[in-house]
Amino acid sequence: IVTAQLLLFVAMTEYPNRIHELRRARGLSQQELADKVGCSKMHISGLERGVRELSLDWMRRLAAVFNVAPVDILSAEDN
């Protein structure tokens, strides 16, 4: 028996937040951002893709690196 599986992909332009956009705008790799906020590259990847919870603490830590307000980490739809 062969079962079909539906694979869902998120378009690169449809990130659930602005972490990827802000990181790229500042010329940072995921590893460089991870080093600045004290976590792993995989954690940053998960935050960017929305598979890790973006808590207020994480928003504050990232906002400090990007020199923006924590609310600026959120997507326009969430703002």
C-alpha cells in the first residue's frame, strides 16, 4: 500500500516574523546572530521559521542586537 503525503513548504518570503529580514539587512549569518544572543545556530533557524516559540524574552534579546524595538521583530500582520 502506497500512501500519499502532503508536504507543506513555507515560501522564503513568508517568514512568520522579521528575524530573517533584520538579520540579512545587517549582514549577519545565523551563527553570528546566535553568538550575539547566546544560543545555537539551530535555535535561530527555528525562531526564523516559527518552529520555536518567539517569547518576549527572545524578542528583547534580538531587538537589542538589531537596535530596534521588540515589536519590530513581529511581522506586519502581528503588529
